[in-house]
Amino acid sequence: MSTAHDRQAAGTDLTDLVAAAQAGDERSFETLASRYRHGVYAVCLDRTGDFDLAEDLTQEALLRAHAQLHTLREPAAFPAWLRQIALNCCRAWQRRPWPEAVAVDPAACPQLTGDVFREAMRREAAREVRAALTRLPENNRIAVIMFYLRGNTYREIAEFLNVTESTVLGRLHRARSQLRSLLEARIRDDLAAESSERKVDEPR
């Protein structure tokens, strides 16, 4: 249940919240973190394509923002400043060394039961959607993630991206059209490839 402080903070102007947080008011920073967390997550997911990793990087970005808040000179620029911190966290992750690959014994792999098969198909479908998302412009991708995956409103997306609500609506509309075209094209290509393989395998 929200407290009176939470309800008041929700309607507080951005610059006032940032100023209060810079003065040491932890509740104000918590409000800022809650307000922009989904946007930070969208940036991290867009850059990594990994849901769990995006959560970890979101937390890391918010911790960095808390530690570096005193360096922000223009409180109104907080959303853009926070986006940059999120991007820096993603770049730092990309520079980290990858662990060595581990050999897998095929005999130890689970049998392809119905549940395993359905899960594999679900993951494949999700992979195809993510692949299609990467073909969209970055701002459109972030808008899609915030709206469809995190449930943000047009107003919240607009504030985080520093654009108007009508711009957000336009980006979502274009993204839906682009995704539909990309996924339909992928399905057509897959069906055509499968048909070609069947013709090759058919006895003559």
C-alpha cells in the first residue's frame, strides 16, 4: 500500500525530486528509481537480449546513478543522464571476458519429451521476435520493450525518452508494422525452405 509520502512524490516535479535526492533524501531517489526503472531495463534488454542479465544491469545502473547523482548539474536532464549510465553499464558488460566453453555430453541431455519440445518451440519463437526487434531503430525498440514488456504508459515512455506522447504512439505504430512484416517474411522464408528440402528428399 502506498504511503502519503509515496503519493505526494508521484506527483512531484522531476527537478524537485532530483534536487531533494541530491540533498540526501533517499525516499526521493527511490521514487526516481521506481519511475525510471522500466526505461533502464528496456535499454539494457535492448543491448543484451537477455532478460535476467538486463535485470542485473538495471540494478547496477541505478546503483551507479545513486552514487554519481551529485555530478548531475541539470536536474531536468535526469532521464537522459540515467539512459547514458545504463548504456555505459551495458558497454562495460560487453567488454568483460567470456567464460570458457564447457563440453557437453550428448548422453546427458534430456530426451525431447512433449514438454521439452514445447519449451524449445517457445524459446525459438521468442528468439525470432528478439531477432526481429534488432532490425528496428533503437528508439522504437525501447518503446516496444517499455510498452509491451514492462507495461509503461505513453506518458512514462515519453518522459524517459524525452519526446512527446504522440511521438511514442507513432513509434509504436511503426514498430508493430515493421515487426509484422519482418515476422511474416521469416515465416514465408521458413516455409519455402522446408518445401525445398522436402522436394530434394523426395524419391525420383
